[in-house]
Amino acid sequence: MAELKEKVDDIYKFIKKLDETPPKRTFSDKLTGKNKPKKEFKLAGRIRAGWKSKLKKNYVLVFRVRTNGEVVINFAPINNEMVYIQDAGTYHIANTEFLLRYKNFPAIILPEWSLKPLSLSEHFKGTVTKQESSLPQKVIINAMKMAQLKPSGAMAGKTILWVLVGACGVLYLISQLLGK
């Protein structure tokens, strides 16, 4: 139980950290480059060049993960549900089960050492069976927030009830004392 409370506290700290707004940039910050807003990731110009014609010719954007951890991004054609990587000289499976979308580009994440790209359905099933899913976090956090809010309302009702019982008791004692 204590471990759960520690984990919940860690989650609240993380959420609080996310909610903090970044400081506003001053003129001196602009000159020195401090607090510079982060730019959105864009594909390289050589990859974006001619993308409309590539989409029409059944090309897919390949995020190839190499064995040394490097990620290489390029377009490759799909022929007979197979994609050919020219750098490595290898064929890999590329059917609709493995297709993703990246900024309206059809894309696949392809480990260099595997014939099959990463599949969302297989990965999702794996995380659910191993109970590593992050989906229940929202439900748990909302339930804990609701549990924190309930005691104040329930306590107010109990307090009013005890005040009424106490007042009735005092009135009864006063009536007994005055009645004799």
C-alpha cells in the first residue's frame, strides 16, 4: 500500500512538473539564446523532395533502426507487399498490418535485423498481457482525485448530522432541568 502511495505521489509530481509554464523570454534571452522555444521535427529536404509523386508510385516512408541504434529515414517502394532497402540490399515485409502514418505519409518502423517491421497490434497485445499499459493511468488518477474530493462532502454531511444530534441532546437536557 505504501509503494502504491509513493507511485501515486511520483505521478502527481510528474503532472505538476508538466503543468508548469515555461518562463517568458526577455530581450537578453533572445540575444543569448536562452529559453529558446523548441522547433518541431521536420523531415530532411532530400526526403521531402518529390514526395507527392512518390506517394502516387506506392512508396512508403521507412524509419530504419540500425543495429548500432542509428535511425535512417528514407522513402522506399513497395512491390508485392515487400519493401527493398537499397543500402542494405535486403527485402522486408510491408503489408497494411505494419503501416503507420507520419504527417500524412504512410510509414513503417523497420528494425534492420528483422524481416518484419514493428506492428502496433502485436506491440499493443504484448503490453496488455504483460500489464505494462499506460492506458489505465488516466482512470486511476481520476479515481484518486475523486476520492480526495469525496471526504470533504461526506464530512460536511456527517458534521451537520452530529451538530443536530448534539443540539437535540442539549435541548433535551435543558428541558429536563427546567421541567423539574
